[in-house]
Amino acid sequence: MPIKAHTPPGRPLIQVVYGTKAEAIKLAPVCAELDRRGVAYRLVETGQHGAFLPGLRAELGLREPDVALGGERDADTVLRAALWAARLALRLWSGRRLRSEVFGGRGGVCLVHGDTPSTLLAALMARRAGLRLVHLESGLRSGSWRHPFPEELIRVAVMRLAHVLFAPDADAVANLEALVASGKVRGRVVATSANTGVEALRGALGAAGGVGTAGSGPVVTTMHRVENLHDDVRFEGFLSLLGRLEKPAVFVVHPPTDAVLSDRGGRALVEALGVETSGLVPYGEFVAMLAAAPYVVTDGGSIQEECARLGVPTLLWRDRTERPDGLGENVVLARYDEAVVGAFLADPQAWRRPVALGDEEPSVQVVDVLVDELEALAGE
């Protein structure tokens, strides 16, 4: 795809690279701030969630990407993600070809987010092409490479590659400072006022007409992590948990979860428990569902963050989490422990907290640094 007219020729450029739903959601506020200031940037889409991204882009106000590397099918299983990454890496591993085909022949600054295969691929491409790498939502650690897998490994690898690391909370700052002190991370640590996801959340709820009435909708459940999908005990434990939920309840099914369910009788297995099933829904509709839920059961990290802001009682179906959001307040870490699960289900409303959407604008801080980095490169 050719470079758009808004991209001036020759100069170093900000390159924003994303490939998953969460990356698009959390990078959209940064792109909006770049647009507001009239700062040119190049948008690169890796296509890890290629089937879902076009509709999400429209919802978030993200423009069409300057380059789309993937197809229109999600790399939504471990095997598909590995094959997708391998194909792109083999095709583009030449530094000259990367700079030409992906980054438009430009030097500059590459912004990536999070801990997905798309993040790692983008980070490696940026470093191979000689760009400065900036990592958004950096410093999150669970302390175990197996929980979550492969996200914890990817996160650490990208932190080691990054020149600038944006930490969304005090725990992340402390983690990064310890890694810098040990020599394992060499980049500059920048503390932001919050995660950019809160800006996206406020925008989505505003478009939906506000938070709505807490508890007026069904219980919302999701589960899609590798360590849950491919561990029979945890998967069966989650199905058992679905049967114990307050009704009505809805299970929002991710594509990899659908694939695992299909080997066990499909969604009918869940519906036989009295739980409605749904495919993925638009972002604004989903966060409105969270806001209206009596409580939420999930293994999603971004959902943990959103529920923490919404004050919704949340049971996190994981052994560990890299995020402090809501823990000890409205979020309960299940640890696959029946005593913990039973206590939560006995009185989930004891965990409800006030809505706290805040007014932080971390995207402003991010763009300030990106512009400074770009100006420093232009002056070299």
C-alpha cells in the first residue's frame, strides 16, 4: 500500500505498529492525539487479528493503515500465530527490505504496545530496520513465564529491545527500574498517569450514552488464554464454573476458544449449562455489557483493567496476573482455588466498587515523548 499524502517525504517518522484488538484499542488514543496535533505518522497493521480489525478501526476512528502485512483471517491459535509470524519474518527479514516495505524507507521512532506475537514481531522488525523502539504498557510482570504464556516471555523480550518504556502504574515503574539497575533493560523509563486503555474506555462509554445501570444485564464471562484452553483440568473447571453462575449469563467466545469447544461438542456444551453464547461483539457494546453486568468472570488482562475502572465484581480465572488493577478491591484472583471461587460466588456484590473512570490523559504524555524523540533524531 502506498504512503498516504499526509506523510511528508524524507524526514524521520513516527511509525505506529499494531496487529491485535487490544493493541488497536490502546493505541487509538495515541493516534487521536497525534492527529489532534497534526503530527504525521505511519500506521502499520500486522494482521494478527486481521478479520476483526476493519470494523474495530472504524469504531475507534483509526484511519486505514499505510501498510497491511497480514490477510483477512485471524492468527487466533498458537499454530496459526506461529505460522503467521514465521511467514512475515522470512519475507521481510532483510533490514533493507523491512525499511522499504514496512517502514516506507524511513528512519524514526516505532511505537508498539503490549505483549502479543504481533508486538514481538514489530519490535524485532523495528530494531532490524534501525528504528528507535518505544514500548507502551511496559513493565508489567507476573513473575512466572508460564502465566500468562507466551505473553510473559514476549513482554520481557520487548522490554530488553526498547529504547523508551512507558510504564502505566507504580508497580510497572518499580519492575522496570529493577531491570535497569540489573542491566537487563537499557531503555529510558517513562511513567504515565495511567494506561491509555482508560481513555478508550471513557470514549466507548461516552459513545454508548454512559455507564448505564449496574447489574441490569447478564453475567459476562470470557476465557481465551493458552494456559486455560490447553489444560484439561482448568478448561473443565471453567465449564463447571459456568454452570454455577447466576442467570442470565453470557459467554463471549473468542475464536481459539471456539476451536477448543468444537472438539468437545461445540457451544451446545455451554448452552446446556443455561449460559448463552456469543461471538466477539464491537468494543463499545462489550464494555457496555461489562458495565451492566452483576459480575464478570474472565481471564483477560485488559478486561481486568476495564472492570477495575467500572467497579464491577470480577473473578479472574488465572493463577497469576501481571496487572495490579482492582486486586483486593473489586477483582478476585481465583488461583483455580475452589475456596476462593466459592467465596466469590456466595456474595459477588460484596466486591462492587464505585465507578472510577478518571480524567487521566496518558496519550498526551506519550505523544510528548514521541515528538521529542523524533526531533532528536531529526537534529542528528
